Amino acid sequence: MKRSLIDIVDLSTQELDELIACAKDIMAHPEKYSEICHGKKLATLFFEPSTRTRMSFEAAMYELGGNVISMSSAASSSAAKGESVADTARVISCYADIIAMRHPKEGAALVAANNASVPVINAGDGGHCHPTQTLADLLTIDIQKGRFSGLTVGLCGDLKFGRTVHSLINALSRYEDVRFVLISPEELRLPDYVKTDVLEARGIAYEETADLEGAMPSLDILYMTRVQKERFFNEEDYLRLKDSYILTPAKLAGAKKDLAILHPLPRVNEISVAVDDDPRACYFKQVLCGKFMREALIIKLLKEAGTI
Ligand code: NCD
């Protein structure tokens, strides 16, 4: 049966664990998987800028022995002529076995999935969610910490528009005794629908603060995010808020020795390059984890669809 991944909640906790195990197996034995998608095609439809997510999907498919067809900008596609997402999804289903799609509108991936006859993977829909970045984040945390339970996770920066944050909270809050410290300026706080529907509904401990250094000593994970310029209504607010948090070696003075620092990238100013050599910086490892998790996901969805 065709199955898509639109929101991280579409995957059960057991499935998350299975995807992590599969990604680790691919990492250890890439040759076992190098022909598994032979003759199959992934279409990448990116209606919004992306470097790593699109190339990560493409690299993943090539490493599985498959092929890629791609639309890299909305301006050069039929969307510019006014084609609907529903029609595009129907059309691309005739060319590809699986679709990875990024779109600036919340809900666009769901519309595509409802109209495509092949699995659709949401590679980011507006400020809503970004489940495959969460898969990358989970594998990184698993490798660094060996567990999810009992962790204190600091999320810092643009918690309002940062879709990666919304998906990560949704995933991690399923594990036992996870605590969140939500670090942001007042205007960029986590939306109420995540606070009430996820954190409060599940009885998860969280605290909101604007003070990164104050929160630092308690954290096991620090997840930095970029202020999402493209989702602001006016330039002035963006300019005022964009440098709210800049992680420097000095700010890490009070941090745990085994803190793991994550960032979905691209980084603008949120982490000084001086932090890159700190052994606690995991954001480039996270990129690699993303590719392996996307491989695991492509295999899972193509198997469930009966394509491989
Ligand atoms: C993130 C995104 O697109 O939401 N990037 C990514 O996919 N790694 C984060 C961001 O753009 O800030």
C-alpha cells in the first residue's frame, strides 16, 4: 500500500527505532544496499530554496542504486504557469516511483500526497513541519547519547517559524522523561498549537526563557536554529531579531562536557565558527546522518508500496 511521510507523527515510535537501526546498518554496510533501488526513480520537487535537503535526498537515492529526476526551482516549473500542487503531484506520479517535495505553504505536501499515486515525502512545508530533518536529528542524538529518554533538550532561536523544531518536539516528546527548555525572544516563542497539543497534552516538562547562558548548565542537547527570514512579514522585525542568539566558545563555559550541539543548517550567525572545532559540535555529523536516514526512509516507503 502507498504510504507517505507528511508529519513525523505519521511514524510510530517503533518505526522511528527501526529507521534508526536501518540507517546504522546502511552506514556500516553500504554495499548491502547499493542496488536495492536499481531502476527506480526519485523526483525532487523543491518550490523553495534548499541545498542540503534536496542534495541529501538525491545522494541517498544514488547510493541505493536509484536515479533522480528533479525540479529545482518553482520559477522554472509549471507552477510559474499556475499549475496546482495537486496536478503537479498527479503528473510526477507518472514519471517517478517516489516524490520528495518542499513547498512554502503549510499543508502543500499533504495535498500532493492525496493526489499522487506514489509515496510523497514532505521535505518541509512552510513553517509547519520537516519530518526528515527530525529523522536526521534523532539519529545524531542516538549516536551521541545512545538514548532519548531522560534528556534535557534546549531549543534556541526561532521557535515560532522553525519547522524543524516543531517536528523534533513532536518526536522527542514520545520518549520518557524528556524535558525541553525553550530559549527564544518573546516574539519567536513556540506556537501555542505545539505547546498545548503536544507538550501540555502529553504532560511534558518544559520551561520558556530568553536566557541561553542561564539555561546552558542543565542541557544535554542544544539545538540552535536560524531566524527564518523568509517567514517574516517585515524586514525591520527580522533585522531586530536575527542576532538574538550567537553561540560562542565563551557562552559554552557553563555547559556540560558531553553536551551535543545541533543545528539543522544553514547557519547564518547563530553559531560562531570558533565553536566548530569543539568536540561537542555535531552539526556537520548531523548532515551525514540525514543522508542515511533518508536512505532508510526511501527503502521503507518503496517496500511498503511494493515497488522494491
Ligand atoms: C531547515 C529548513 O529548511 O527548515 N533547513 C534544512 O532543511 N536543513 C532549517 C532552516 O532553513 O533554517
